[in-house]
Amino acid sequence: MESKYSGKCKVCGSTWNVGEQMFYQKDPKVMCNKRDCFESQGGKIYEKSFGGNSFVKKSSRLEISKINLPNMDKIQTNMTKIADEETIQFFFFKKRVMDHGGSEIEAGMLWKTACDRTR
Ligand SMILES: [Zn+2]
């Protein structure tokens, strides 16, 4: 995510400025702009499982167009608003999608879409 504030990692001492890419997790609180450091502190990066290359993104979009769950537009709009706030919210997002009859994979793809929209 892009940082809304400048900050400093309490573990490795690395610093970042507003607008720079960094990793943030609310609970437990972990933040660093170095991925390795973030992960070594227990931070989870959910994007990882959906890949960072264009092929994966492309196929995810195709799959999303097939999803036809009730209230999905509403969920997606809500999620778009909060997607850039906390990566940890994915747990709640996933639960909501599954409550509406979606699968875990669909939840992941929608989350990725919501995150992309906020960038
Ligand atoms: Zn660090």
C-alpha cells in the first residue's frame, strides 16, 4: 500500500515517506517498507497468493466476470472503501463473501479487485 504517513520501522530502522510503498498490518501491528522485515515480524501479505504478474491478474479478471453472487456489487463497493486501510480486514471481507454464498477463492479475487481500485 501507499503510506499515508511517513514512518520508521521499529525493527530495522528503515524509514518511508508519505506516498511511498510500504507494508502495514493492524493486528498485530506490523509496519515496514521492507517486505522481508515485515514478514519476519509476522506481517501477512495477501496479494502474494494471487501473484504479482500480469498473467495472474488477467485470469483473475476473467474469473470475476463469472461471479454472480447476490449483493456482490454492494460488498465490492464497501470493500473498495476499506481495502487500502488494513490488509487484515481481508479476514472480515472473506467471511462476508462466504456468508453471501461465495467461495474463499472468489473472496480473494474480489479483494484483489477492490485493492486495485483504490490505488
Ligand atoms: Zn523493518
